[in-house]
Amino acid sequence: MKRLVIYAFLTCLCLGVSQAQDKKPISHESMWMMKRVGAPEVSPDGKWVVFSVQEPAYDEKEVVNDLWLAPTDGSTKPRKITSGKAGESGYKWSPDSKTLAFVARRDGEEASQIYLLNIKNGGEAQRFTNLSTGASAPNWSPDGKSIAFSSSVYPGAFTEALSKKIAEEKKKIKYRARVYTGFPIRDFDRWRDEKQTHIFVQSLDSTAATNVFTKVAMVTEAGFQLGGYSWTPDSKGFVFSATLDNQVLASQESRYRLYQVELGKDAQLLLEDATHVYYAPSFSTDGKTLLTTESAYGNYKVYDLGKLARFDWPSLKNKAYIAAELDRPINSYVATNTGVFMSVEDQGHDKIYQYNFSNKQLSLFSKGKKGCYNGVSVSDDSKVVLALYDHANLPPEVVRVNPSNPEPQFISQFNLAALGKLDMPEIEEFWFTSSRGKQIHNILVRPAGFDPTKKYPLFVVMHGGPASAYKDNWGYRWNYHLLAKPGYILVLTNYTGSTGFGEKFGQDIQFDPFKGPADEINEAAAFAIKKWSFIDGSKQAVGGASYGGHLANWMQATTSHYKCIIAHAGLVNSEVQWGTSDGIYNREVMNGGLPWEKTKTFTEQNPIRFAANFKTPMLITIGERDFRVPINNSLENYAVHQRLKVPVKMIVFPDENHWILNAENGRFFYQQVHEWLGTYLK
């Protein structure tokens, strides 16, 4: 018997080793081909959930995106309810849980339209809208008799006939020119045009849509821009967020306020508050409470933590903050009759919190310590809570969350088989105390086939933002495991300015955009090298994108111990970045003034002013359609390296914006990153 036990143990041990050896490191192909599961939408009665699933491909023409339906109790597997390569989005249940509205652009359509699918009786989806300007983001009225949606129209074009007439007149213009008198003139990757987003309403028994803003005077102003909106509980109108400052943002931030409008009437200002801005209004399902996200306005801070405010409706009395003590960002929220469910960012994780209206208590709803919960959806009775769940080793899947169980119940598992073939070691989180006395959170990533007896080069990767953070989540543009694949240890630092660690921590980066964060990142690397003997401190590289790219260029200006540097979409000249980016006022706030005022920050923390120190080989990558960190910064950076004869390679992606989104471009990007690291670390 003893021999049998030993034999069985050795057999299991060998089998486990064999299975581990059978697993392969992640590749761009295995990462990219993971199915992309969209946020869940729970039916109001709590019985069903619908979500999108994208089947990716390297050829964009082969990408498939359909809607899937599943019972929320997980009793049967999800089933596909739409078919075809044209993707569906913006899916919303009717109040009676019988009909699904969604957005799609079917064959022959020039613009996306809203379709209705009868879930109870089955059959094919029927087109609901027919606007030349298209329709998006369907929003059912509380009484279920109408659907509101948004569409982008020319100012003053309140009818379909006028929209078509203006479009035809635009086509006849023979010259091509963009003319501006306000600011900004660009947004992320597009030049601004004169169109505005308006709210439309269409009754279920009608084929024509009505522009809600037909009688609203404020939309005639050039600076009008719509924020979020919500039906009022009586289904007669809307509460919406909007700004009139959209043309003067060179010298101030946008001031969004709340308004109320009924069909055929002018809008009325709801809240006059000069010190706050309001976004994302919504109502509790009983219609008694108006909720809205609120943040400080005009306080000259680089980062402001949004708070969730509530008002009695319709009196707007008894204003109070939901979980006022919560010093963490609220990613999104859902209000029911009993309270509010929120996805909250907290120290490298996204957690679900529940706030109870009756006892005014805040409690942690998702009890697990791993991963991130987003896209929260809740049934009307608050008994069914679903979300998207992911972690560093798992792409997002739909799960049901129960506060009595720390482990989520998986409703979808589209990538289970593919993940089972990959060798992706668990990430490790660690903290250290910086030289400034701050507690700094970090993530350590080990490569596939990790052997603790070996020595591995260190790749220090810096996140963008800076109002962002490294989390225990899945990514495609900078996937932790794919970056580590060739045999690198990754250290990912949530430096000062990162979110999820309190408002003050996020604000402390103001006037110290690069030096303080870079010191913390370098100290994190030194701490990791001392703590883990498998890190080879003589072989270090550093890189990042966006704000991480800014920091990469600051590292080039101030350090020399890295063997190579990678900078994607990074500024090298903060003065030029101020004048060419799509947003400039926030850069004035960060640097304590205007470039010609020669503030201490502009003078002492601008990488180009230290170009004489550039010595480390650098890989520079940029999207030509990037208006957030325009290509001129990368061109200037490349020119400096060429002039100083520092080894440098520059890669320009003509069709990409601030992010590299195309599959083939992404594959090439990772190849080049690994090649650059391999040249200097191996």
C-alpha cells in the first residue's frame, strides 16, 4: 500500500510537471484572439442578461460581434441571439423585460440605427429608427412607450428634412478648409466640426423621431455640448448635463450644469452652483431620488475626485453625498429602489460597493481580493448583481456577484479553453515607503517558465494618465505577460498622481510632473532588486506610453543606469506640448502657469532642456493621428537623438491615434519592443 501511495504521488507530480511544461507562453496571436466580452445588461425582472461578444481577427473584415443571452442563475450556457459581422452595441432592456433595443449598422445602411428584438416571442430584429444622421445609445422611457437616443446633427437642424438639406449643401462646396474661432479645434484623433449631439425621442407606435432640443435656446450657442442625460420618472422629459463653454477651453475647464427639459419646451437650469460641475444624472427606480456625479470646479487642481450626490425629486431638497467618506474614484454606478451599486477603484483593483438608502450605510459587496469588477448591472429589486470581471490572467467575463461568496459565479467562460494552454504566472503586489515617506503600491510580473534560481533582466513599465493606475486587470495594448514573455521581470509602479489611492495622492503630482514620480519609480526598481534575488540589477530597461512616455523621456534626461528606453506617444518638450495638444488648460494648471511665464515647473521639469544628458538608446513610437501628444514631440525627440548620435529608432504608425489599435500594427509593435529590449538586455 505504501508503495502504491508513493507511486500515485509521483505519478501525479510527474503529470503536474508535464501539464505545466505543455503550457506555452502567451503570444500576440493567443492574446489577440481572445474573445472580447462586453458589459452585461440585466433584465429589470432579473431573469436574463444580455451582453456582446466579439470574435476578433487580424483582418478587420473578418471580425464578428454578436449579442448573447443567458439566464442570470447560470442554469444554462449563453446562446447567441444575433448573427452577422455587423456589430451590435448599446443594448438596453424594455421596462417589462420583453424587448431589447440595440444599435447596429446593417447591410446597405449609411448610418447606425436602433433595432428592436422581441426576446419573449423571438423572431428577427426590426429596425426602429431611420435617421440620416444615425442613432445611438437607446434609452427606454420608464413607462416603456418611447425610446430616447442620441444623434449628431448640424446646429439648427431640428428636422430630418433640414438635416438632409444641409448635408447636400455641404457636399456641393468645392473648397476644403477648416475654419475655427474657438478652442479646442481637435479632439483625440479628429478635427472638430460644427455638429452637436442632440437627444431624440421616438414612440413605439411611430416611425418618426422628434428632436428634444427643438425649442431649447441654449443649443444655438457655439459652446453648447451635451453630457449625460436621463428620462424623468414621469416619462415626460429629461434631466441632462451640458456646458456652454465648449469654445473657450484654452483658458478654463468646462462647466457642466444640470438642466431639465420637456418636449416642446425650453430647458430650465436645475442647479446654480459656481463651485461644482455635474455629470451623469440618473434616477432611482422608484423615481424619488435624483443622483449625479459632482466634482469641484475652478479650484486650479490637476485632479478632482468625483462625488456622488443625491437630491429628493422633484423638490431638489435634502442634498447629500452617497458615501461621503469614500476617498476613491467611482467608475460607474447603478441606482435602484433600495440604494446604489458602484464600481469603485481602490489600490489597484475595481471593487463593487453597495450603499443602502434606508440606513445610509456603505458596504463592500464584492468580497474577493483578486481582479477588477466593472460594468455593474442590477435588477430592479437589487437581488441580481452582475458585472464584468477580469484580472491579469483573465480577459473580462460576465459574472454574478454575491456578497456571501468571495468568488464570483461565472455566467460566461468564452476564453477558458484558450487560457488553459498558456503559462502566465500570478502577479504579485508589493508596497514600499518612498524617500518622501509615501506608501507606494506596485505590481511584479514574472515571465513564463519562471525559475527562481535564475537571474532575469528588469523591465520597468510606467503607466499613462497620470490620473490612471496599474491594476490587477487584463490589457491588450500593454499586456503584462506579453511584455514579460521573452524572459523579463516587470515592475509596475503606481507613482504619485495615480488614482485609487485618495484625492490628495492624485493631486500631489501638480507642479511636480516628472521628478517626484520618476524618483518613486526608480526607488521601486531598486527595492525590487534588493528584495528578489532573481532580478538582475545590472540589466534594466524602462518604458511607457502617453504620460508613461513623458516619464520615459524624463528618465532619458536624468538617469543613465537603464540599458535602453521605450517611449510611445511621449512629450519631450512640455512647452511645445502645451501649444499643440488638443487640451492646453490642464497643462497650464499642471505647470503652474503659461510657458512664457517661465514657471519653476516649466523651467526645471522639461526634458528637452536637459537634452545634453541624452545617452541611452531609445525606441520612439507614435501614431500619426495622435492629437493628444502630437507627432511633433516625437519628431523633435528623434531629431535630438540623431543630432547627438545616440542610438535611436523611430516607428510612425500612419493610421493610428494615441493608441495602437490595429491588430497587425499591434503585433508589429510588440515585435519591435521585444527586439529593442533583446538588443540591450540579453
